[in-house]
Amino acid sequence: PNVTEVSVPGRIYEMLRAQRPIIAVTPSPGALANLLAPLAGCDVLDRKDTSGIAAAVDRHASSPGIIQSRPLTQIKQFERREQTRQLSDLLHMAINKRVKT
């Protein structure tokens, strides 16, 4: 797979936390597109979709500001503490499964 299909830039999490609109010009399907598509205020567009990119820029430029419809609970899943908790849960499940076998 192409690196853009499987990688997510770390800075995207800071951008999500800033509660600002995001226009992501990225391959879809791909890791970044899959992450952003379900979130409010995020437009995921193919680089060849020039009219879609222009429309997204116009839409966000005409109403700049914080995305009220992207609740922080949506973003919390990406915080380090939450990611660490999920990894810990996964490791505990793997250990418990191995102990039982």
C-alpha cells in the first residue's frame, strides 16, 4: 500500500482539538480519510476533485470559526490518555486469553 493510504500525520490530532474546519485532500479509502470522514467539520476530498475542494474552501471561508457540531467527546478518543487506556485493555485481554489456554 501507498504510505498515504496507511499513515495519519500526528498533527491532525492537534487540528481536531482546535475545533476548526479541516479540508483533507487525501486518498480515499485511506487511513486519514477513514479517520476524518465521520467527524463533523471535516471535508475529505480527492486531489482531482478541484470543484469539491473549491466548494469546501468557499463554504468554510464564508462561515469561519469553531465547529460547534464536533463535540469534544468525539475528539477525546484520540487523546494519548484514552489511546493508552485502549492499548492497556487490549494487552490485558491478550494476557488473560493466553493464561486461559
